[in-house]
Amino acid sequence: MAPVAMRLAAQSLSDAQPVPFWLEDPGKPGALPALTGNEKCDLLVVGGGYSGLWTALLAKERDPSRDVVLVEGREVGWAASGRNGGFCAASLTHGLGNGLARWPGELATLERMGERNLDAIEEAVARYSLDCDFERTGEIDVATEAYQLEELHELYEEADRHGLAGGLEFLDRDALRAEVDSPTFQGGLWDRRGVAMLHPAKLAWGLKRACLDLGVRIFENTPALDLVAAGGGMAVRTPYGRVAARRVALGTNVFPSLVKRVRHYTVPVYDYALMTEPLSPEQLASIGWKNRQGLGDSANQFHYFRITADHRILWGGYDAIYRFGGKVASEMDNRPETYLKLAQHFFTCFPQLEGLRFSHAWGGAIDTCSRFSAFFGTAHQGKVAYAVGYTGLGVGATRFGADVMLDLLAGERTERTELEMVRSKPLPFPPEPIAWAGIGLTKWSLARADENGGRRNLWLKTMDKLGLGFDS
């Protein structure tokens, strides 16, 4: 980084608060009391992020008489569900390309289910009056290199061959820059209906209120310490009590699963984001962006960016940090060296915004698995279900995962449970120090590919053949 560019990037961060912008909203609800003593219920949901909230809500919608308890270790939405970019995608497969590579035979079904799932989220926003800035503006995959533009065009043509290009529009350089103006943009692929923008923390808080209104009993600051069989059901111990339940749904995602055999299928990856101050009318005019789409570039080390309801720009991604041993720790939530890198990249993308400052900078952990999309299963003779491994695309897909868990707990064979994606597992990550070395080599190789026209080295080609990967 040139000294002048580094100095300007550093200056833009001088007032940035090291906390998630979304969680500082004045509408944040107060915490509910922790669980004390013993409780019984029909369904216990562990985790107060999107996965757990959707599971509790859908369980009550399916059977209003069902007694549902949800326990959350901190406060609802405080982890990944309140720290993400606010992209709510229809894709259940971490994008069309990953779906085509892994489940080509059922991709049409997966795409239809994903669209229906996003429609259902939009309907829930209206039905429960979830004030979460929901805007179904779509997302543009942006090419900043010639090879990326070729790859996006090939993806568009392949989607068309599979009959899946109906909502897609390929944009050349001029068409893209008419939407959002950056000198780095060479073209893009616009998914017009498959992605919505929203305020992620407000969605979590709204789901919390909706659950309470339907009779879900929620206990915050109540971590689940262990899971054991008890009588004909299960029991979860908490610091001040215990919950006995006929069935248990686990929505803990990046945090160590109470089903220990699941743990080696995921690793925690730390992702970081910046939020600007609100743009002036002149600054907005200089970049366009009137249609308010989400954007993401097409490099291996990619950025995602979107505009908020109050005209700020969220700019995140690029660095995906794995800590040796896979530890999740609060000291990893902030990483100034990444913030500096992101700020410099931001002004390379939007040089016309020089002088704009960042108000917030934060990070958080994502549960990634080797196939980049969620996997599912049961334990304890079908009394416990889990959905995990969303790899940064869980804002929308967690609702689908909640339906899968409820199907599995009911012992029902449904169109969802018959999917190969639902019946199969990703390849697990190896133990340390092999995992740390392998992830490090993969990250290095991905960065080299970005620098060399997308050409993948022997390591990446081998990983591709084995169906292994690393992403956030």
C-alpha cells in the first residue's frame, strides 16, 4: 500500500467505533431474564440467532399448542445474526455455481425451494410487521478483471441451459456503471429477485417479538452447557437450571455443537466489515446506486457491499481469518489491520468518495464447512436435530434449515428431507495442525489465483476434485 493511500485510509478510520453498527440501533429490545430452576416443554430450541428463531416461530405456526422454549447464551441476535451484511439470499447452495457443481440433478428443485423460502420470509415480514428495512432489490456479482467477466458470462449461459436464467441479467461495463459507478467495474450478473437487503439485527429482534407473541418462552443469558437423554426425551443443563424436552433443535452454528460428532465438520472463520457515515446527496449522485442492489465482487478473496436505509455503505469481506485450533473468542471480533486493508480497497473502488469516513468497524465468526452450504442431521434416536455450516449465507437459508429440522424431528418424509443435500454430509476438516496448515495453504493459493487471472494451482485443483473448500 502506498504511503499516501495508507494515510488516507487510516484517517478514514479515526472515528470508527469498534462495534457492530446494526446492534447499536436505538430500537434494540432489553434482554429477557435468564432461566432459573427446572422447566419442561415439547420443543427446546438452543440458540437465539436466525436458525433458532425461525425454528421456534415455524414450530408454533405448525402447531400453536406446542410448548416451545428457546434458550440463548447471550442476547438474541448478538452474534452472526446481528453482525452480517444484511444480504438475504434465496440460494440454499451458496450460489448457483456451487449448486451446479455439487447437486446438478436437483438444482432446479433447490432453486425453486429457495425462491419459495425467500417469498415466505417476505410474507413473514409483512404478516408479523417486522420493521427490518426489507428491500428485494437483488444482487449484482461484479467482475473487476476480464477473466471474471468471462466466468460470469459462462455461468449465465450454464444457468440458461438449465432453465434457471429467468431472473438473471448480464450487464456489460457500461450497463453496470449506469447502475453503480466504479472505475474498477468491468461488468456483472444481476440476480434481480433472488436477494433482498435488510437490517439484520432488526430482523432478529422482530422475530423475537413474533415468537413471544405466539407464546414461545425465551430465556436470554442462558447458555446450554450439556445435552443428555432423560426419560423418554432430552435434557439440557444451564447455569441456573435445567430444561427437559421431548425434542431439541440445535441452532448454535459457529459455537461448539452439543452433538460432539458434528464439530469436526465445521471451522469458525472471522469476517470483518466497515460502515461509512451517511453519504451526502452529492456523494450519492457520484456513484448512482439508485436501485439499491447488493453487490459482491467475483474474486476468491471477495468484497460484499450494500447501501443502507440511511444512505451509508457497508463494505466487508476479503480477509477470512482462521485461528489455530478453531477457537471462537471475543478478542477476534476486531482486527485493525483488516480494517485498514478494507478501507484502502474501498477508496480504490470508489475514488470519488475520498474524504468519506467510517463510523463503525467490526467482525464476527461464521461457521464454514467444506461444501459451503448447510448440512443437517439428527442424534439421540431422532430426538435432536441440527442444521449447521451455512458459511456466511444463512440470513435466508436458516429459515429453510428450520423447516428441515422440524421435519426431521417429526419423523416426516418430505420433499425437503428427500433432497441429496439434506441426506448427505460434507467432508470433515482434518485435526490440527493439519487443518491450520491446509487452510493456510488454501488461502495462499486463492490469493495467488486472484493475482494470476483466476488460474488455480495444483493444490486448488486437488481440493476441487475432493469436494473440499474454504470460504466465508
